[in-house]
Amino acid sequence: MIDDIQDAEIRGLSDLYFPEEASESHSSAAGTRDAVDILLEMGKLTPEQHAHLRSSTNPVGAGLEAGLVNTDDVSEAKANLHGLEFRHIEPANVEKEAFQKLDIDFVKSAGVCPVAIEEGVLVVATNDPANIFAIEEVKRQTQMELQVVVCGQEDIETVCAAFEEGKNDYCLDDIISDIADVEVVEEQKDNFEDLEKMAGQSPVIKFVNYLISNAVREGASDIHIEPKEKFMRIRHRIDGVLFEIMQSPLKMHPAIVSRIKVMSNLDISERRLPQDGKITVIVGGRGIDLRVSTLPTNHGEKVVIRVLDSKSIIRGLEQLGMEAKIMTTFSKQISLPHGILLVTGPTGSGKSTTLYSALCQMDGNQLNLSTVEDPVEYELDFCNQVQVNEKIGLNFALALRSLLRQDPDVIMIGEIRDNETARIAVQAALTGHLVLSTLHTNDAASSITRLVNIGIDAYLIAASLNAVLAQRLVRKICPKCKEVYKVPENIHKYVKNAGVRPDELFHGTGCDCCRGSGYAGRVGIYELLVVDEKFRDMINKDSSVNNMRRAFHKSGQQSLFDDGIKKVKQGLTTIEEVLRVTEVYGKSEEEEFVENIE
């Protein structure tokens, strides 16, 4: 009797949802096979790999962790297992009418994304085709017949993010048309009350809101608002490079600047001196911090807005682009109980991202994590963060001295700038604290010489310094227009000496997705100098730049250029991009590399 009831329940569940493209033989096979078996049939796994994964409690997760398969392979295997189509879903291909059939919060939680309406049938994409209850709930809410396809979970997240950010659409031509009537004539230039009034007018507000939301949507790190002789130029810094977004009438400029000043609590009557401020806004349902800087120029005030988006910076170490060997060593370094770990590189090389990611790996519940920053760029719930304020005398040194009386375990210093800060950092490291900080040097080896130049004795550096990580950011090849290409003659010798095969060289031809640049996104390249006993002896004997660099290269550790070439071989970036960012004191690392070989 009980068996009959259980059979009836199973039949009832199976009636809820049948994949339309599945045959009877396939359905029966699905009962005995799983995604790992399908991956074997697809040729994504060898029999040996398949047998090895079978011994794991979570074969699919083990395969992903080991890098034997990727998420697309797994999603395609799920689709094949259930007799469904596998698709990549992009925001541009999702019909707005279809997406709005479901609440966006339900789409996120259920993992079922409406894609299109085709002849009265709602096409939905899911990453979990076995979740028949979610599919049935979509049927109930939409009262429509469904066609189910399978996609990656990242595709669904990308679509949701795009539709959230698109909630406040702007018609830029209409805004500019309205705001064109707002003009500051010569006689009114000193009438600051009028300026403030105009800054609050609706077209001005809409235009500034558009600038901010568009910059976040484009992934810009900075917005440049530049007055020229006859127009106002708007540029975005994307992936480290400035792109001109638009040119607008110059008469809009005073009202736009005044609106930004009002938002950031700056003095709109002061246009002769630089000013700094900050704004917190919500774009696409998440908080964005904006740092505002104004600078008087011959045609008016130039405004630069730094966009600080926590979504783009708080990442795991595995997402930074570190090679496995460097990541393992770096992870060991941040788990040490005391010493100094430096991250070096020029402005905009991703040092803050690396330090924040390192802090995220630590246990904030069991450790007292404290930071001293100027400014505090991103708020971390598990850290005690101190904002430097030079106006009241709260500098790095004073804040550090106070922190050492707060029983810290780990201290992160935004930047070592002077002798006093460096000296306190060394004292903290020698008295049992782990100190993380940044230094502006071009490579790992020269950071030791920089500390000596700041005024720290070599023996103290040798006793306290654990490791130095140097890094750069290189632009990634746009996946939409990526293709194999023939390398230009002027860099043939670098390619040859680096051991790169012609079929390993790719570039982007340029498309709408990458603004014709051939690049989309960035990835880090790294070199890690671990200070061992041999290196400590060398620091005590001769800490000159040349000697430190020579010792680093002789140690066999990977340089920035070496790591960049690995990224080239993996098809992530171009050799031109690696050459662009690895210049050291007028001579690039790859030139030194070629000279050493020759």
C-alpha cells in the first residue's frame, strides 16, 4: 500500500514538467546518468579523469575546482542530460516584455530567466533544469506555455544586473534640449544664488544622474568633465584608458558643476581654488561612492569623479588573475603572524583591490583587523577602518601609534609615504603584528631600496620584510572580436625570445562591445619576491637597486614580463599590452629579458 502511494507521488511530480525535446530513451537514461557521465560522452573528460571524479562526493564541483571543466561545459552537460538546448543569454537578446513577466527578485532566487516570447510561448532559461518546482511556479505566475533552455548562472546574474541598471532610462537628447535653456550670462557669473537655483532644476539633475548611472553601467572608474573653448567634453576612464563619451554645449557647464558641488557639499561660490568632496548614490540597487575633485582651468572648473564600486573591487584572490603558484605563496604570506607584506606598483595598478581581497581572506571574527587609509575607499564590516584627516593632524603616523594600543593582529596601511610611517610599520612588524601596505615602486626588488632611501636601516628591513608583490593591470582581449593575428615586425624579437608560437597570438579587431578598442576588462600580472634567509643577507650587504634586481632574477622567480607572457599564451591579452605596462625607468623588462638571453 505504501509503495503504491509513493509511486503515485512520483508520477504526480513527473507530470509537472516534461522537457519538450527529451525522448523516452533519453529520459530513461537520465535516471541512471548524471552530468559527469555526459561530460565524459562530450569528450570534456578522459576516462581516467571521469573515474577520479567519481570517487568524490561532489564530482561536478571537484571537476570545476580542479579546472578539468568550466561552468559552460557543466551547463551544456545539464542541458544534454535533460534533452534541452544550451544557450548563452545576453542582456541585448532578452526581450523587455518577456523579462517583465516575472519579478526580478523571483528571477534571482529561482534562477529562471524569461528570455523571449515566441508565438505565444515564453522562452525561459535556467541553470538548474532539474528544479521542476521553479519551472512550475513560472507557469503558474505567467499562465503561459513554456519552452525551457539551459544557460550559465552568470548569464542570469548579468541579465538581472542589466535590467536593474536600466530602470531609470534617460533620453539624452531631450535632457540636453531642456538644459540648453539654462545659461549663465556674463552679468550673472557672480550671482551664486542663481547658480544654486539652476543646479536644482530638473534637466540639470537628470543630466548629472545620467552621467553617473551611465558611467557605472559602462564600468568606468572615472568621469572627466572638461570645459573647452567652445564645448564641454565628457570622458570615461574604462580599463585604464580614457574614452570620449560626448561633447555638450559649453553653456551647460556652470550649472552641471554647481549641481555636482551641491551633491558633494562643496562651496559653489568658490571657483578659484581646487576642492574635494564625496557623494554616495544608489545605482541599480547598490550603493556607489563617488570622490569629487574640482580644478580651476582657463575655461572653467574641470571636475573628475572617481567611481568606487564595491562590486568591482571586493574579489577573491582567484579572480585577480594570479597564477596558481603565486596565489598559493601569497596566501601563505597573508596567513603569517607577523612581518611586512608590501604591494607595489604605479597609481591605478590595482594595489587597493589586492589588499582588500587579502583582508577578505582573513577571519575578521577571530582577528582584530584595522586599516589606516586616505581615503577609506570601501567600507568593510569585518575591519576597523581609520580615515586620515591632515586638517586636524590625524596623519598615518598618529593613527598607527594609536592602533598599536588597540591590540591589533593585522594592520593595513594605505600607503607608506614617509620615514615616520615606515618606522612605525617596521616596529609593528617586529613586535608581532602582520602589516600590509603599498609602496609606489616599479618592481618588487626596487621597493627594498626605496625603504632604505626613506630612511629605514637595512638590518631592520631584512628583519621585518616578508615579501613584496609587484603588479600591473593589462587589458583583456574582447571575447566578441577575438581572432588569431600576425604579430607586427617591430616586436618579432620579443615574441621569438619569449617562446610564443604564432598560433598563440590573438587580438581584438574592435567591435561595438569594446568601443572599437579590441579590449574588454582587465587582468593582473604579478611578480612576487619572497624574502628568504639568502635575500636577508644580501639586503644587509648591498641593498642597491641593481643588486636587488639581479638577485631577484637569479632566484628564478617569475617577473612581471614572464607573467604577462603567460597571459599572452593563454589568449587573455596581447604582447603589445604587456610591453605597454612593464616599462621600468625608461627600459622595459622585456628589453632586459632579451639582452640577458642575447
